[in-house]
Amino acid sequence: QVQLQESGPGLVKPSETLSLTCTVSGGSIRSYYWNWIRQPPGKGLEWIGNIYHSGSTNYNPSLKSRVTISVDTSKNQFSLNLSYVTAADTAVYFCAREGRGAEGKGYGMDVWGQGTTVTVSS
Amino acid sequence: DIQMTQSPSSLSASIGDRVTITCRATQNIRTYLNWYQQKAGKAPNLLIYTASSLQSGVPSRFSGGGSGTEFTLTISSLQPEDFATYYCQQSYTTPRTFGQGTRLEIK
């Protein structure tokens, strides 16, 4: 049974870089899209971006200038870097697996990490 | 970007009720529409994928329908554990986008 676990600092200072890692256990990182999604306190879900095991990425245009997602297939991990953070980046950050269809389409995010809370504050 | 709009934003219902939530997309997404349930403090849980396919382990009282730009999630007989927030999400293209959520509360 595949499980995902987010890890990283819970507190980041404004203007610094938020870095999170998602570890995939119980299965291979190949053949799926691997996503980052966030949820500010009391609000809805916002898609940040995804990556395929080949390293191909897609990003939300609203965050694209600040986001980098990378994958380490040898460790079965993928990572999120979000630079120049502000208080608006305070959120619960989730990683999630998505079934991969043709031409970039997906089949729903069927496995999620428990989420990690990141607070941006000095 | 494809915008997803859910209605209603909140809903009060009783145990045993049949409820339907609607999700509309701003362009044709064929059947690349997924539904999630989220309970407080938890990650979302995939209920329905590609508009009408029931995810493994999800009770059969949940069903989905629609194609193109209009979709529905129906719960045939509400159970106590169904009171939660529901989100639709399109996976036709990137950026992936979610509806704003529908909060289902006990009447």
C-alpha cells in the first residue's frame, strides 16, 4: 500500500525559501504524476504543481516564478521549493499521487500525504 | 485556466437525505472531473474519478455524473460520516483547478 509523507520546516521567515520533501513508500515513483497542493487556513485547495519521474514538470502560473519541483527516483522522493515566501504562503502543504493519462491528463489524486503545516513568520 | 464553480457553497441536510452537488467548468473537460471529500484536519479523499468511476473502497451511495462542463456528485442516503466538505477538481489540463468547496452540514 503506497503511503506519502511530507517533511520539512514548519516555520519559514519572510523572503526565505520554503523547502518540503515527500517520501513515497510501498511503491514506485514511476508511472504517476506527483503533485503538491496547499490549503491556507480556513480556505480551499490550491494546486501548486506536479512532476513525472522523468523530471517533466507543470506549475501553477500564479506561483510559477517562485516554484521548483524536483524528483529523486533513487530515494523515491520528490521535493518542493517555494522562494520569497510571504505570510500568504502560510498553509497546510500536501503531496499527492495522480494517475497519469495521455497528453497530460490525470485520473484523480488517489493517495495523499497527511499534510504539513508551514507558517511564514519572522 | 479552467475555473471550477460548485453549487451550493454550503448545504444543510438530514441523515437519510439524498443530496446533489453541482460543479461547472468554464470549458469542456470531457469527463476529466474528480470529486474529493475532506474532513477537518485531514487530507482530501478521492471519491469519484473521471466523472463517474467510484474509487475503490468508497461506499456505493456516492455517485457521479456529467460530462463537458456540468457535473454532479450525489449521495443517495446521507450517513453521519458524510458530513464534510466536498471539492471537485478538473484533471483535463494544467493547472489543475479545484472548485471552492461545498460544506455539507447536519440539519
